[in-house]
Amino acid sequence: MIVAHVGKIFARISLVLLLTAISSVHSWSAESVAKKLAARISNLTEIKLRSGVNDVELAGIGVEGKIIKAIVEDVTIPNGHDTYLVMRPSPLDKQRWDLVPIAGDLGRDQDVIEDEPHTGEDAVKTVRFFNGSLDGRPATLMFVAHRRLIEGYGSPGPTRISVYDFETPKEDNARQQSFIVKLQTFLTIGRYGGADYALWKELSIPLPEDFQH
């Protein structure tokens, strides 16, 4: 009996040590990913969007494009959400506009992306566009932060951050189609009460101008 009891105690201690080690590795990994990613990005200028059709410079693919921001009323989401769609002039037909899809996993491209601003400062999901530099070259970047709701909107939670780059792949791309390609994604260790605050703390992305400091 004593041997069995001691064995259970050691098993519990081993499990606790294992979970602690896994948590430490994850913490180090997320922090390392954020620091390495932030070091690759510089000279950011936000592409400010109003509701409707916005004429914008897409520095990453070297064209003047459009980003459509449309507000969607949704009874399941307080204050609704915004939907974003990106277009560029077709390189094959100047009279046509091409959709710039978000390259998804397993080849499932996504035409639009949505945010969930709630009241703004406590946003559940934020979508932000910037021109700047990535690894020293001109780039257009999309930052998406989506925080996990644990006990309601006012409760801070871990946040999944994804960074996307606008690209026009050269190989096997006869149509010269542009894509929004995911560079990196990671789950924060810190808990945040707003998605934009997570971007600010983790990647030094400026807070929106209308935020109170």
C-alpha cells in the first residue's frame, strides 16, 4: 500500500513538472517568435480606412489598389463587425479589377476577413493594414489579433496574433495573381483586454488614434 501511494505521489509530481516545463517552453517560444517577427518589420505607416471603398497604395505589390470596408449588422455580435475585401488592377487587363485573396491552409483561399470591434478598446478581433518594410524591402502587411473570451468581453484573455504579407508569386503564376500570405502566427502568453493592445504590446504596432491612453 505504502509503495503504491508513494508511486502515485511521484507520478503527480512528474506530471506537474512536465506541465511546468511545457508551459515554460511555450512561453519562451511565443516570446521568441514575437521578438524575431518584430525585428523584421520597420517603418510602418497605417493604411487608414473609412467605411466604403478606399483607394490605397499597396506598396508590397507595387500598385494602387482598393480596400472595401463594409459594416455588417449581426444580432449575435454586439455592435456588429466590419468585413474587408482587397482588390488590385488586373496586370492582364487594365479595365478589370482582381480580388486579392487571403491564402488559406490546405489551399482554401479566403475572399474576405472580418473583425469584431465590440466597443473598440475591448475589441475581440482586430484587422489592421500597414505599408512599411519587411526584411528591408517594401511591404504591405495585415495584422490580425483575435483574443479568447474567457469570462465575457471585459475579461482579459490570451490572443492569437497573425501577420500577413501581400505577395505576387513569380513561379507557376501565369495570371500574375497577388495573394495575402500568412507570415507567422502565435498565441500570446500575456492576457489582454483588447485585441489592439495585444498588437501594441507584442509587436509594437501603434494603437488606433482614437484610443484613450
